[in-house]
Amino acid sequence: MKKGPVLLLEFNELVPSIMERFMKEGQIPHFQALYNASEVFTTDAATTDPKHLEPWIQWVTVHSGVDFDEHGILQLSEGHKYSGKRVWDVVFDAGLPAWVCGSMNVHCSSEVRGCVLPDPWSGGATAPVPAELSHFYDFIKSNVQEHTSKNPRMSRSAMFSFAKFMATHGLSFSTMMAIAGQLIRERFGNHRWRRATILDRLQADIFEWYYRRNRPALSTFFINSCAFLQHRYLRNYDPSQFQVKPTDKEQRDYGSAVLFGYRQLDAIVGRLMRLVGPEATIIFSTALSQQPHLAHEESGGKLCYRPNDYGKFLTAVGVTGWKGVEPVMVGQFHIRFGDEAAAAHAERLLNSLRLEGESAFKAYREDDSVFVGCIVNRKVPREAYIENPATNERLGFFELLYQLDLVKSGRHHPDGMLWIRTPGGEHKVHRDKVSLCSIAPTILSALGLPSPPEMRADVLVGAQAAAV
């Protein structure tokens, strides 16, 4: 019997307790409907080490069916360094189409049959397929990577190309109205944070457009807006857990931010459930979740800093020979060199920079690239300077960097939500935690495809049917 399609909803880092509360309050009816029709699991990321508890690691585990010890992917935009099969590669190899929409650290080791939209932090390691998706990818990448910048670098020609692309690839009337409403709100209040949900709407529009045309056997849909909102505004969602309390103005501006984000995702859940229909298997996964970030509370909360201009910053501290810079999460960025010796020199130099006698940056080298971020998380005096031992220079801290307008409120938690709705399936809650490695073979089982030998974890739902 022909298997129905599979939709993997990748809603990064949603929190079980928040989801439970909003479902009980009737705020998110489409999530409730999906939950009621699903077998419900809690996934375990199998690590509590903050260095390894990162979504760009765990999503590779979800897609490949192997854990970090085997795939070894540690940073964003490094997905291509693991050459093993992902679930979509198995689908491609079977001659079936897939639609990989925004999945984190995406890489294809097989010939693409269908569409691939890389995540906005991929740095070009994987190109969009078909090439026309570059119009959307470039726009999203610019907005996501530079969302903290006061001077976004998107050119008018790129904006025009994006608008033209969207007009012919599914832009909905509701999204146009949401964009207009957002622009009006920004003129009369502090509502820029809502932009993340506008990007979700745009991505849902193109997802539906390509889905209807290609009818993929497997599709993935990744969005990060609520993870972003939680990292910033868990403090506003529940101030009682934090020593540093929001001001009255901050509560007016951000008190409903987390609820707003979940309700926006709920609308997308309803839309995609209608799109794929009852014959599809829907797998909802968060990979991780979040919890209150309570470190640094006694010193005013965790702050973050980022270069005003990457080129000027690198020149000022003496880094040379770089070919490009790719911002990623918050204050971190990749520096691409094309030369391992130049990258090694930059790594040593950046790690030597000091602020009031303490390390100011942490840099890691991967071949000819350096991944770096400012590790200063406290309030920095306006007159502070960065000391460069290599040149004995003192550089004004705020001449080179700016403070992001946030106090970090959420940090990662290894538990994740996993709901699996199969055609004709029943609701069941499983109490024992399961491995993220089980998601890939469960997807392939739902498609009636065998798993590669490296995908050794148990199939969670439908194992007996798949074995027949």
C-alpha cells in the first residue's frame, strides 16, 4: 500500500510548560488539535554540556539519526562536514521528491529531487534548489543575521528581487496585511520584535506554493521565531523567576511577546495541517526546549555585545587576510579566510584581546575559518577599552562594539517535545524519554523506506507495519 506524505514541523525550542499552559487556556487550538491526535513523546538531547546543547547540533542529530559523537558537527554552517545520509537523502535516493524548508545545518549528500531552502545562518555552504529560491534566502538571511543592526545592508535591488519573487510564489493577502500592520505599529511603538513572525508568514507562503506544485513525499518546515522571543522575553513572560525585574514600560512592550509568538505559530500549524490533509503523517519536534537563564542575575543579567562594523573591527584589532564575515546567533560570527595560517593567526589574536584584564572574545578555528564572539556579559563602562597585547594598543570598547538591546532571559534545556500524528492514529502519552536519533528512522518507516545502517535507533511509531 502506498504510504502518505510526511511533514516534519521543526519549531525550535518551544517549552513544554508554556505549551501546556496556552493549550489549557484555549490560546492555541491548532496545537491542541494536533496534540489530541498524536502519540506524544519527550526527547532527550543526551547532553547537559552547554557547548554541545545547541540547536545547530541537535537538529543534525534529528536529520541524520546519529548523535554528536558520530556526526561531530559543533557549529552553525558546518552541516556539510558530515557526509552521512540525512532523511531527505534517503528519500532522494528512492526517487521521491522532498521539500526541505529552512532546516538548520542542512546538507544534501544525494542529488536533490525537489526543493531545498537552507537556514539563514548556513553561510552559503548549501545552495538553494531551485536557484530561484535565492531571492527568498538572501532576504531572510539579511534580516535574520542583521536583526540587531541599526543599519541593515539589504540593497534596493535585492528588495525588489525579493518582492517580485514573493508576488509570483505564493504571497498571501493575509501576509500582505500583516506586513502593512507591522509597519504601522513600528511607527507608533516598540514593535520591531514582531518582525520575526512576519518572516514565518512569508516562509509559510512559499512553503505552500512549492508543496502544492511538487507534492513531496517528505517535507520539513523549520522556524525559529519563538526560540528568539523566549531567549529575549521569558523574563517578561514570568518575571517571578528572575531577580532583575522588567520595568513597567518593558512589560507594556514585551509582556505578551511569548504568547504572541505561540499564537502566530498556532495559525501556521492549522494552515499546514489543512494543506497536507488527514492522509499525511505529521511529526512535530522542538529538538530542545528552554528554561530561565538565571546566571548573571546578581550583576544585572546577561548582556551581549557585537561589532558595529565587522570590517572596521577586524582592521582595528589587526586581523588581516579575511575574505568574508557571516554573522550568526546574537554576537557570534564566522570569519572566512581561505588560508589556514591566516585563520590560525586570527584565532590567537582574537583570543588574546582583553577587557580590564579578562578575555573579551572566544575564538575557535575550523580549518580556514574562525568562529568568534564577544564573551563579555556584564555592563561595560562607557570609557572602557580593549587591550591588544600584540600591538600594545588600547581601543575604545564602544568605538568598536555596541550593546544589543536585550538582557538574555532563556537558555537551552535538553528536553524536547515530539508529537507524531499518523493517519487513523490515536492519542497516547509516552512517559519514558526517547532519543532524538529515533526521529529519522521513524520518518523513513512512515514513508515505507528502509533506514541506512547508521540509523540504528528504534522506530517510535508504526515499526511493525514498516517491517511487513
